[in-house]
Amino acid sequence: MPELRATTLVDAPLRTVAAALLDARLLAASTRGLGVRIASGDPVLYAGARLAGAVGPVAGTLLVTRADTTGVSAELVDGPLPRFVLATDLLHTGGGTLVVDSVEWTSPGGPFGRLADVIVGRGLALKVLQARAEAVSARSRRLVGARVVVGAAVVRDGLLLAQQRAYPADHAGRWELPGGRVEPGEDDRAAVVRECAEELGVTVAVTDPLGPDVPLREDLLLRVYRAELTAGEPRALDHQAVRWVAPAELGGLDWLPADRVLLPALHAELEREPEG
């Protein structure tokens, strides 16, 4: 099974580099001009997302299998190769974040297989890894000073609090975690407390970040924190509805793309939360 690997040290925190990796537009842009076309229906990558791809006239589908603070992985589920896996792993170091890109594949037998090894392995795959590493490094540096939108992962009795958007029109009816923009000079955790009071009429105690940072725009990140309800009962003061969601229901809600990225971390949070 042929495999190629490339490493890059990025002068940015691990969470910031992880956020850069989740930008679906970066993946598409980094392969533009190399004869590789990758398109996503959403602006961010999340576990379960499908990416339409093509190398020249040969098309296929990549399934995202991992998208979190450890990195991103995708594998070919519909295409000419029996196996094709693209992975990026992240490691915190004293000098920054080590980004390890790798690609491995299994070629079919016969002349086509030997040709695939030559074209994909020694030529195109290496160019894709190099272009991706450069794009991730540049995007990470831009995100270091990005503005932040905070979200609250409020769990009670094994259920997650979610709210349904009422506006704008393209978001109406979709679900998200409570939260909003951090005001100039405001601490992230203080913003979570303020937003929960304004949107839900409740008081919360905020602890640690949960899941990866998620890129919303070129200069804007979503950062979610664990929060515990300490006073009040949530009401939909600025949204269409609020509800407590069971683990089995998480995947069935129509989440906004940025919040969908966090579903694996939210599942894990609910599983560790004792019920009752």
C-alpha cells in the first residue's frame, strides 16, 4: 500500500490550526491548479460530510471520518481506487503545532494500477500535500487574531440544551447552541454568561472549551464552552424554540454547519454526564 507523508511546523496554537483545517474552502483552494477538484456543500468539514472530488476526468466521493482538535481524515468511498485515505494529524510542540499530512492508497491490479501509483503517488499526491500544508499554515496565521463567537454546551440530566433560529431567513428553523459574539474587551466566559442571560433568561457557570474552534468567516471563529445551569429555566427570548436534546436525537436535528462540527464532542459530553 503506497503512502506519502509530509510534516510542517506552524507557528500557531493547536486549536487555531485545527480550526484552519475545518475550513472546507481551504481544502478546495489548496488543490486548485493541480488538476484536482474538491467541492463541499457546507463551508466547514465535519464527520460524515461528503466531498465531491475529481482528478482530471476521474471522479469520486470522499467521506470525512474525523474532524476535531486531533486533525482531519477523509477516505474514498466512491471512486476508481479500492482505498484512498487523506489524513492530517496535529501535535502540540514547544515551537508551535506540528502538522503531519499523509495520503495512502491501494491501487487496482494490472497496467492501470501501476499507472495510478506513478501518477498519484510520486507526482500529484506530493503536490497536493505540499499545497495543503502551505494553505493550512497561511490560514492559521490569519486566524490567530480572529474575532470570537462563543457557544454554550449546557447539559442537564444527560440532555443538551439547543435553540432553534428564527432569523435570518436562510437560518430560520435550524438548530444551534446558545451564544453570540464576544464584545470588544470582553472575556470569552463572560460573553457566554451574558449571552445565556439575554437569549434564555438563565444564569450559567462556565468552565472549559469543548471540541474544536470552528471557522465561520475569514476573521471569525466559533468557540464552545461547557456551561452549567445555575438559575432559571431556559426560555426562547430571541429564538423560535428551545429544547433539551437526548444523545440519540442529536444527529437528527437540522443543525447549522458550524454546530454540526461539534456533534462528536457533544455526544461524548452527554455520555460522560450522569443521568438523573
